[in-house]
Amino acid sequence: MRQKKSYFHEQPLFYLRTLKEEDAADVWSYLSRPEVVKHYGMEPLRSVQEAVEEIQWYHDIESDGTGCRFGIVLQDHERVIGSCGFHNWHQKSGRAEVAMELHPSFWGLHIMTHAMHVILEYGFRSMNLEVVTALVKRENLSSQRLMEKLDFQQASSVKDGVYTYYAAKKDRQLIKDEERCFSIWKQKPRAFIT
């Protein structure tokens, strides 16, 4: 059995917060890269204005209660280097799909693993999720490894070259110290009101 790592540090490299329109240039800097979006089901962004529209979509899904998205921001530079969050949130069934992306300059540093642990904790605690799913293309090996690190289970079927992974609240041990869990939020996010 492998040793579990702690992803909650006193001085994290980054924090999570809601994205703002002023973050559009940073969002464009990674969503305009083909290597970032090739497994994502979208074309690379062509302009900063398209990044503004992407950020507006993040706000829209939060407003209509179907998801939430948070920017991953470098602690020392206030630079957004990626995002993660939920969409296709079905509040009655307690299910949502998770998605994430990160600027390639920060791949391999375990930033997304850390951020995803916190996002999952937030989803299970504050959004009352029971099951989180992730759709991962067969050729996206790094996301498959991430799902394994996060203890997601792979569904047995593959459809159109896409694996479905899932994590259930009942199978997870939530962190007992909520303050420690949410220590990388710039401001502790407000809980969704249903």
C-alpha cells in the first residue's frame, strides 16, 4: 500500500480564488496553447477577449447553480496559472463533473494534485456532492495518473476513447481540520445556497 502524501502546507506555492476579468491575459496565456486544450474538447483561444468570455462562463455556471471554477494563483506573483472546479452539477443527485487545466510551465510540480485535493474536499463538504466524475481521453496519460493519485476509480467501459473516472464521498476520508483544508483559499469560498 502506497504512502499518502500531505497536500496541505503552511506556506503553499499558490492559492485558489474566483477568477476576475482582469485575469484574462493570464487565462489566455495557457488556454491559447494547443498542448493544454488538446484533450479538453475546445480549440485554443485566439484572443484575450475569448479568455474574458471563458471567465464569464465560469461566473455564469456559478450564478445558475450548475458549477464553479477557481483560479490557481501563484502566491508571490498574483499570476493565474490554471483553474479547476466543477460543472454539470446536479444538486438533487449530488453529482458533478470535475475539470482542470494548468500552464505547461508548471506541469510536473504536483500543483494540480494539491489543488484537486482541496477542490474535491470543497465539493464534498460545501456543495454536498456524493459523486464526482471526470472524463479523460485515452491518450491523456497525465490526467489518468492524476485521477489515480486522487483515488478516483475507473469505470469499466470506454466510450469514444474517453475513460470515465469517479470518486464517491462515501469512499473518502474527509480532512477533519477544515481550516487546514481550506488554507490555500485567498478567501474561504461561500457555500452554495440551494
